[in-house]
Amino acid sequence: MRTWLPTALAVPWMPVLLVVPALWVARAHLHGILGAACLAVVAGVLADVAVIWSGQVGSGQAGYHPDSRTGRKEPVVAQKTTTDVIDTLTTDHREALDLLDRIARSTHPSEKRDLADTVIAEVVRHAIAEEMYVYPAMREHLPEGDKEVQHDIEEHKQLEETMKQLEAVDATEPRFDGLVRKMTEQLRHHAHDEESEQFPQLRAQVPHERLVEMREKVEAAKKLAPTRPHPNAPHAELFHKLVGPGVGLVDRLRDRLTHRSN
Ligand SMILES: [Fe+2]
Ligand SMILES: [Fe+2]
């Protein structure tokens, strides 16, 4: 079967699948002039989504591009990488903990706020991508996969509760620093569990090619995932796949309207 056929069928429907739930959620939360601004920004966000989606569809595939000197189309060899999903997730942990450390050392409230918004968005996207693609593989391949995933999801919920509070606290308040410390402890503990117990088991049980495929799926999922904590939303693969892109669209819309870092 030709590989372009599913792409040709999927691409025209992607904006519809994303915008319908997004507008439905936006209608419930935004009114009046804010609603009008919302519609204007939706167009910009949709353009981003289209770019992300086209990049996602086209990534890693061979193709042709014009040679700058001759103008002839030369074959492009797909870039191969051996970086797998565990490398990516471990790097995410390090980067998030570094951001939290920078917040703790900063003395400027506006910088602390920007860094906090950034780390919240990064951790939310990371957790959702894990729940979509990594935790299902852990359930499938780890001897006590169900139990371990349940434990990890519980820790994701606790992190989301902390991030929800941190999102709402002014960076000049003493409580802000306390919540940053709490988030750092929770994330450090959770990352240690994954890196020392579950990721090594996953690497031992799952073929490398599949771990590389999972990295590609995780990276694509993070581009469309929500950027804000939603502690009461289901932590389920199906929910993230069906509703997540719409919620992500609304989150990015709110991020743009409020000039929030993500
Ligand atoms: Fe996790
Ligand atoms: Fe993780």
C-alpha cells in the first residue's frame, strides 16, 4: 500500500478534528470580546498545528529537494538516529529539574514566573506523552506493569495538583517558593523511580527499533499536548488521543492571550 494514501486522507481532516472540540471548550469559558479575540487567535494556532502536523507526517521520510547549484532535484536520505524514547524522557527529566533549580536561584519575580510557566508546560507535555505511549508499553512488557503504571499515574496526579497551585500563585508570595520546592521533590522522586526501575526494564524487554519509534511518537505527541495542568482530567491513553489535541489547542490559545511562556 502506498505510504502517501493515509497521509492524504488524514491531513485535510486534522484541523476539523482539532478545532471542533477546541471551539466547544472555548465557548464554555470565554465570552464577549474575549471570544472574538479567541477566534482570531485560533486561526494562528491552527496554522501552527498545520505546520507541526505536516512536519510530523514528513519527518524521517526520504524525498527530494532542489540542488542549490544545479537546480536539479537530488534524493534526500532519511536521517537515522539511535536515540530512543528513554534517552528523550531522561533528558526531559534533567531539563525540568534544571529549570526548577534556576527558579529556586532566581531573585526576579518576572523571571521566576516565566520559568515556572515553562517548566509546568514541559512537565505536563512529558507526562501526557508518557501516558499515551510509554505506560501502555510498560503495562505490556513489565512483569508488574499494571501496578507500576498505577503508581506512576498517581505520582503524575500529585505533580499536577502542585503545578495547578503553582500556576495560580504570584511569584512574589513566599508560597510560590514552597510550591517550587514541593514540585522539585515530587519530580525528582518520580524521575528516579522511572530511571532506576522502569526504564531499564523497558530497555531490556522492548526491541530498540520499537523504542526509537516510541521516541518519534512521544515527540509528536508533545507538540500537540496540553500545556497546562488539568488534574481532574482522566489520565488515560484514549482520552489523551481523542480529546488531548483539542484541550492542547485551547491551552495554547490561552497561553497566547495571556503571553504565557511555554
Ligand atoms: Fe512519568
Ligand atoms: Fe518521566
